Amino acid sequence: MNPSSSPIGPEGEDALAALRADPGGAVLGFDFDGTLAPIVADPAAARAHPRAAAVLAALASRVRAVVVVTGRPAKVAVEYGGFEGVDGLVVLGQYGAERWESGALTSPEPPPGVAEARAKLPRVLAAAGAPPETFVEDKGRALAVHTRRCAEPQVALDRLRSLMDALAERHGLVVEPGRFVLELRPPGMDKGVALRAFVAETGRPSMLLFAGDDLGDLAAFDAVDELRADGVPGLKLCSGSAEVTELAARADLVVDGPDGVVAFLESLLPASS
């Protein structure tokens, strides 16, 4: 069961006041899976909350920028999110390595270490005794090994960790843990780096919001904290779950999963919207 919405902290209240005072200067950032889309057993079956695209479109017409920062390929997030045609929305896929905006996709070639790890990963999983329910999500620039379908998903994940770490080290990659998933990807790619670069590009905002649900979103929370230290009001919003508690401990506001995220965003719109 997801936690109920929490009271908002004072720094979050300051950020909301800044949003109300100057919506045109605000930058709103979001994770995808677990934040705008419910977590499901099969990543290919994930779809955004049915009201997510509409509320992002409404917000995009009022604020400086709305950005989705995700580990998924940008094109996949756009498709699964129903974001095609949402004016003013930018999707940074593969932790910022890819960019989708106004229907145009920019996507560089993946580094060679990913292909080398892809070829060896089946042998690594076999050597680790990975349960047959373990599956690999190939993201092109990253490889995500999921244990969510296993009878004991955390046990299966722990069994894989040391061999995944060794595989990553041999091929110049890093391992990013998440909700019953270990992701092999190039170093220097994280949501904090992507969010900082996006804010630098769009200019100093009147306020910055980032909403996430998983360990990979902590880096984006770090970026919000850094801007706060520089005088920019910031709001860290957690899409709460019983699977990950670290983000809730860092958040200004915890809401009840993607339903809560969308309801909170709708509350930011004028009553006539």
C-alpha cells in the first residue's frame, strides 16, 4: 500500500508561493515510471496515468518549461506517455543522452561498452543462477535486469549484484539500482546531470519542481537542493511507494503514487482549466 499524502514542508511551501507569483518562470521536471506511469510487471506494458498528458499540456502553457527525465529511450517515453502533440514538453531519455521536443528526436550512438555487456549478460545471469522469471530490458544505451516477476525479487536482485558490478567495471559502465532492477549504463548519465543542464539551458527559474519515485531520482533531488542553496525555490515531490523509502525521506511532499502526482498537478491549475 502506498503512503497517504504528507504535509508539505516549509521550503516546499516557499516554492509553491514562487510558482503562484511567477508561473511563467517555473521549470517543472518529472520522472516517468512510478511517477507519471504506474509500475507494472512488464515495462513494455507501462502507460502514463490517463490524465497525465492533459495536465502536463495545461501546465506547459503556463510555465517556462516542462521536462520529463527518464532512463527509458525518449521515443518510448513519448509513446507510452501519450505525449506526442503536447506542445512545450521536452522529454530527456536515457538520462539526458536523448532529447525529444516538438516531434524531433536527437539520439547519439551508444558507447561500445554497452554492446559488449549485452553480449556477455546472458552468461552472467546464468552464472548467478538468476531465476527464469528474471528478464532484461534493452534500452539501447543501457541494459536493465528486472527481478520483479521472481518469487523473491529482492533475493534474486542481491544474488546478481556482485556479478553485475564486475561486468560493468570490465566494460566501463556503472550499475544503477532501482525498484527490483539493476541497470547497466555509461557513467556520467544521471537525472541530476540532465536536470542541471536543462535548467542552465532554459535560464534561472523562478522555481524548480522535480517529482520522482526511485533511487535514480535522488540525483535530481540533489540538483533541486543545489539550486535552493543558490536562492532558487525548489519543491521535491515523491510519488510514494512501500518499495522505496529513501526518496520520501528527502521529499518536501509525498503523495500516493502516480494518482497522487496527477491530482497534485491538477491542483496547481486554475479552477476554470
